[in-house]
Amino acid sequence: MNYKLFHFNSLTSTQDKAKEFAKKGLSSAVIISDVQTRGRGRFKRKWHSSKGGLWMSVLLKPKNAQHLQYLTFAAAVSVVNAIKKITGINVKIKWPNDVHYKGKKLCGILTEGIFGKENHVVVGIGLNVNQDKFPEDIKNIATSLKLIKNETYAIKKISLLILEEFSNIYEKIYDKNKFNGILEIWKENCDTLNKNIKVTTGKKKVLYGQAVGVAEDCSLLLKLNNKKTIKIIEGDVHIRY
Ligand code: BT5
């Protein structure tokens, strides 16, 4: 693992800082901020980023920047492994970018590409660690390691472990174009497959069916009630337990 680490007390978003660094030609950098004033999720949604969480972006310059979704998957697996090692908790991945515990969101991942003369990728990881409570709009859907285990964790230690896990997958699998290897480990840790789910697509269409697989481009294969199987490229999944 050979990342340069940058730590800030407050930033708008670690993704913004990573993009700024990319413009200056930097890569293999990790940006962490105690607080984000404009943390964001997919589709420009707000990501609550108060003190107590891990807000981190990894800036990379991959040889192959065509398969960004695999980096989201790699980051999710890294988070699952790191949480298991530090807390003993078994958390699961929900397609495409969530790590959750019993249906409540612990972590979200946002992977963004910067394409130009040189291609960069920023993998943003937001993990709720020591928060005791959440704002009204997410209090029923979010959780933190502290709320689960009633313990406070060293954020720095968690970040280093996630980075170690991530760089292993990145160097040994992603960078060697062994994308299937990422899909395999991702599937082992994902609990969306084989469930009956509701999907709200990127275009806000609501669909019901069974998650029957993941395609090679990381899209979700949804078998509709009329038995037709379709590909969901982006969207939000609600598992119907
Ligand atoms: C995500 O988006 O889950 C990606 C989140 C990525 C955050 C990291 S933090 C470091 C880096 N810097 C950034 O600015 N972003 C990245 P999405 O799947 O669109 O989920 C967003 C939704 O999650 C929101 O609409 C809320 O419902 C919910 N949410 C917001 N803040 C949350 C939190 N702290 N914990 C759990 N859920 C939250």
C-alpha cells in the first residue's frame, strides 16, 4: 500500500479535494476529513457527514478506467472485511453501493471518474463509525458501528484497514483485469441476490421482482413478475424481507 495520506478538519467534500489534487497531477492519494459540509451521494443527494464518521476519498490513476463500477464493488468488500476484523460484526453489501447491517445503512460508496488527458478515479467511502444519532431524515435508515456495538472506535485505524484491504484487491485483482475475481468476492458478501426486491431506477421507475444475478458490467439482473429478466444499470434497491 503506497498512498499519500491527507487529513483535514473540514472540507466541502473529500471528493472535491481529490478532484482538485487530480488536476494538479497527483494520484495514489487518500483524503480524509473529520467533517464534510457538502458531502454527497449518488445523483447529487446529500450525504450527512458530521464528526464521528469516516469520510474518505481514494484518488487513483488506474491503467484501466473503463470499469469503475468494479471499484465500488472492491471498496464495499474492503469495508465489509475491515468491519469484520475490527468489530466482529457481519455486515452485508446491498447492490450497488451500500454496506448495511440488518437493513440499516452503515456505509455508502461513490465512485467518480475524471476523464481528460489523464484518467483519474475517485472512490469515496462514507462510513458511520461513532455517531450516536442521526438527523431526522435518515434516523430510521442509518446506523453506526457505535450504535450497533455500543463501543467507540479509532477512525484512523479503521481507515488504514479499509485501505489495506482495498489496495490488495486493487493491485492483485483490478489492476490485473481479473474483474471476475471482484465479482466473486462481492457476491459472497452481498445479500441482494435471490431476494425479492423493489427497485427505483435512475429514471425513477419503480419495478418489483427477484434479483437473480449481476452482469459483467455490474448491473443488477432483475427477474420481473412476468418472468422477463432485465438489467438495472443504476437505481436504489429495497429488499423486501
Ligand atoms: C451513497 O450515495 O451512499 C454514497 C455516499 C458516499 C459518501 C462519501 S463520504 C466521502 C466521499 N465524499 C463525499 O462527498 N461523498 C463520499 P446514495 O446511494 O445516493 O445514498 C445517499 C442517501 O443515503 C441519502 O439520500 C440518504 O437517504 C442516505 N444518507 C445520507 N447520509 C447518510 C449517512 N451518513 N448514513 C446513512 N445514510 C445516509
